[in-house]
Amino acid sequence: MTSQAADEPETVAASRRSKITPEREREFFDAVLEQIRECGYESVTMEGVAASTRCSKSTLYRQWKTKPQFVAAALRASGRVRFAGIDTGSLADDLRQAARAAGHWSGKDTRLLQALGHAVTADQELAQALREALVHPEIAALREMLDRGVARGEVPADHPALEFVPAMMFGVLRVRPVLSGQYADAGYLVRFVEAAVLPALGLTGDPGHRSRDD
């Protein structure tokens, strides 16, 4: 973990945690995550977040002792399952809907993942918070879709591609900006599901379902 000692006021260790409202806490979390997206993790400081939210830096240090702890808390608080509630009665349509949902938030979350790339390799708490907030809930929701498809008899339970569907979905989100300089939007992701994910599962893509959301 990168030390934040040089950034901390000397009085922080003896300070008690301050009480802040949930609304104010959300403002702090939104500010630090947006600054990470815009400037990169290394460029973000507690002082910068304090200035942008018009609070004293000691307030942030009392609540979160270091920048990694602050960012980890922000990531955990930001966690929400975008794939939750998708249940069309068809695995193919569930995956299409998941692709559309991912396309609507891919730019924002992919920028955050990219900006945190090096930091999460050096800080296990940060890495775990990132997985808990942005990865594990979505994988669990995808696996529920796949399990329902198996239960309905759409895909054999031992189909070898089932294991790799989450990797396919998350992989394309991360790699498209590298390959083309563009985020994977809804139209692109639905086409990816039609061309790669459904055939891998032995499901026939229905052109009538293809999205025109480019």
C-alpha cells in the first residue's frame, strides 16, 4: 500500500471520527470517484477533494485516515447491480438485456477501472473494494441468468462455455477502448452477444432482437 503519511496532518491519529450526514458522505464519494475518472488515481489528493467539496481536509482525514481507505469506502458505497432484475424468460434475451444495461454505464465504469488499474495491483484493500463494488455483484447476476437458462433446458449444465460468459462480457468492456479508442456502447455490446456469446452457448441469435442503439 502506498503510504499517505506525507499528506496527513499530524493531529489526525488522535482525532475522533466526525459525524457527517449520508448526503454529505455521498458528495465526498462522488467527488473522489469523478476526480479519479478525470485525472487518474495518482493525481487525486485529499486536499483536492476537500477543495472541490468545500470542506476542510481534516474532515476527510478524521473520517478516512488515508486516500486508499477513502477511495475504498467510496467504491463500496457506489456498488449497485446493473444486471439485477433482468429476467425475460429466455437466456438469450436476458443476455441481450444485460448487454444493453452494460452499454449505458460502460463509459463511466470503464474509465474508473482504467484509472485505478495500477493502484489496485499495489493495494489489496482497494482491489477488494473494486471487485466488491463493480465486479462480483454483476458476475453473480450473470450466473443467476445462466442458471435459469440451464434450469429451463436452454443450455446443458455441463456446457463448457458457461464458465466463460462473465469473462466474455467484462473482457469486451475493458478491451474495446484499447482496440478502437471507443467505449463499448449498448449497440456494440448487443452485437457482441449476438455474434460471440450466444453462438458459444449454442443459442441461435435472432436478428429481430438486435439493438440499433449506436
